[in-house]
Amino acid sequence: MTTTDAPPVYDPFDYRMHEDPYPTYTWMRDHAPLHRNEDRDFWALSRYTDVEWALGRSALFSIRNGISLEPDLWGPEAAKRILFHAMDPPEHDTYRRLAASAFTPRHVAGLEPRIRELARARLEPLLDQRTFDFATDYAAALPNDVVCEMVGLPVEDWDQIRSDTDCLNQRRDGSDERGGESVAAAIRLADHFVALISELRRRPRENLTSQMVQARVDGVPLTDAEIVAFLFLVISAGNESTGKTIGNAWYHGALQPEIQRAGLDGRADDWAMETLRYDSGNQLTVRALTEDHVIHGTALPAGARIAVLPGSANRDERVLPDPDVFDLDRDGGRTISFGRGPHHCLGAPLARVEMRIALEEAGAVFSAYEVDPARARRVRSPNQRGFASLPCTVTRR
């Protein structure tokens, strides 16, 4: 938020928002619950009740143009890039069901031992290091390892997949367009996915991509392009928000020693869940109005772009007491980071388990730590909030 007398303008491409969006969110909730960004041609909803209402009503708030404000990602072709995450019911439900069995709480519970193995494998080379980068070496790596294994990507490709996924979502300060590095990363990822699909069509295996290769919609198999779009969705969604939230938990634990002690000493689940509310990796999603509608006294036309801000809703004092306090004893049942309605995050059960295990396993080997805020570097994404780099110094148990 600016220090001038002019009202702040919410711009998710502005690096100042990436550093700290919460004062601007507060101003919006108090003074402009339907906020207008004229330059980028969108409206924003920031209050909890409005965010919950919009996310739960897909007939009015359509996802068919995608979930991003970038010009090259918004529009009627969005489903070609992220499959059912840019489809409305009933088509959305048909495609979502093809992958749903891999993300049920029961199936995810069966993955816990393997997720712990992957967490310990990422921690093992860090145990003899007093200082390392928590974001790149661990928080971002673990969810990526899990989802890459689920879809069947070769182990030797996992780190490149993560690097390209991070690059895919980076934006220059104030820019809503992807640079050359981002485009190159998208091409490399597509090449990986096409090779994987080709291999699995010849020799199916027990993984999520094989499941999609063998799936049918109205008796017709999915095309390679549809499966590539699915892989872009699941790889990005599977590691981006989760990895960023794990890093945010570590950061806030460094700022508040009592949170750090409790989290490392057995309250990892509470630590993760409160971070999901207090400073989630997922800050923004976008919808399009399907018809003319009046919101907060303003008549909006069909097709209007609406930025829906769960990151702001989770700090709304109208619904949540003392929302700016990081409280491990808080009931997280109203946290809205995973969405509502038909587009509620398919991977939420997996994300919860990954966050808990990541912090539990870190707490099993580290008794304390500090971060270096001067060297920390934030992700430059309009949708995601977190750290691209988070150097820390640890104390072994």
C-alpha cells in the first residue's frame, strides 16, 4: 500500500504486493470490498463472505477462462492448458472424476510412509550443513518429488521439473506477460510430458499418467494434448502452493520463537494449518461473471473479470477473531485457502499431509533455526506467495 493520500490500487503484478499484500487487503475489505483495477481491467473481492460466495457459485462465477490475469493465460482456450481447472460443471466434474481416486483421504493416507521417505531423503544431505536454503533444498523439493513420482516422471528429471515449474510462474515487476525464460520452461515441460505419455501408451505402469492414458470420456480416450494439459495442472498445483506454504511456515516460525518451538516439538500439523490461513501460498484465483450482476451496489456486466482473494479472506476480522495473530490453537475449519464448491482443491488431502510431514521430519532433526531475511528472495508470481530462496541456519538435535 502506498503512503500517499491516494487510495491504494491492488495490483498482483506489483512486487510490493509480493512483499506484503496484507495492509492493502485490509484497506480493500474496509473501504472497497469490490475493488477496481482499471488498468488491468478486473474487479477484486476481498471479504471472507464474498470470497466464499463467489467460489461456491460456479454458475455465476465461471472458471472457463482460467484462473490467471495474465493475457496469455486468460481466455476461452484456457482448458487447453490446464484441462478441467478451466471447465465449468458438468464438463468439469466429468474430467475431474478421472483423477479423483488418486487424491482421496484414504489413498493419501496410504502414501504417508513413502512421503516420509522422500522427506528424509531430501533432509539427509542437509544434516551435516549448518546453513542451507530451506525453500529450494527442502520446502519446494518435497511436494515436487511426491507429485513427480505420482505421475511417473523419471527421478533424474525431478529437479529440472521443479526448476521449470518455478520459472513458469515468474513475472517481471509490474508485468503481466511471460518473459523468454518462462516460455522456454513451458516448452521443456511440455517435451517432458509428451515423452512420458508416449512411453506410457507403449508400456503402461501403475501411476496417475497411465490412469489418464487409459481413461475415457463418453467412450473416447483422452488426447495427448488433454493429458499434457492435465500434467501442467497437477505438476504446478501439486508443488507450487504446498511448497510455498511450507516455506512460509518456516519463515514465520523464525519470526516468532514460541511458534517455532511448539512446531518443532510436536505441533507440526497446527503449524502448517495456521500458516495455510495466516500466509497461504495460494493468494488469488480469477473468475468471469456469466451474466450481468450487482455486487456491493455496482452493476457489473457479463464477462467481467473477478479476482477472488482467499489470502485476504483468511485475514478478515469480520469472520475470524484476531486474524493478524498467528495462533496455533485456532480452529482452522473456516480457512478458505483450498477453495469452496465444485472447484475445491482436488489435492487438498495430499497437501495437508505433505505440509505436516515436511515440518514433522524437520522437527525430528532440528531443535532450532534462524533465517536470513536479508538474503531471502520472494517468488514473483501474481497468484502465489512464498520464497524462491530462504537461507537458514539450523541447530541439530
